Amino acid sequence: MFELPNLSISISIFLIVFGAYMLFYILYSLFNIYHLVKYGIYGFGLYVIVTVFTCGTILLVGGSFFLLAEYDWTTPITLEGASEYYNEDLFPAL
């Protein structure tokens, strides 16, 4: 018999969504860098902008990897456990 409170999902689902977002971000960034280099104003400023953008991207992606690597992504979330945080104090009766 199916009981809704016994339903649990792994929090790795959120990691997969975040990974898909990061993949899209990196592909979009490569697309932008290509167009900056190909069609941008040639000169030192162009290379400074591309370098700063690339360093910022590497810093953000690396930082998020190191911050997220310390968590256990196999931990399941149950509806019963999550419902403990939603009580009458949070949602008072009208």
C-alpha cells in the first residue's frame, strides 16, 4: 500500500538540477567568449574583459564545488521529517 508520509527522495536530485544549470552556464559562457573574441573590438581591453570573466567563472564554479563537496548527497528527505518544521507556530489557524 502506498503511503505518502513514507515517500522519500534523495537530495542528490537538487545536485543534478544544479549540475544541469552549471552546464548550461558554462556552455553559454563559451558561446559569449567566442563572440567577444570573434566580433569584439580588437585590443588589450578585450583580452582583459575575457580574462576577468573567465577568472570569475572559474572562481564561482570552483567555490561552489568545494562548498558542496562536503555534504552527504545520498541523504533522503522524507515528507514525515520535513513536516516537523511546519507546525502551528509557522502556519497559525485563522
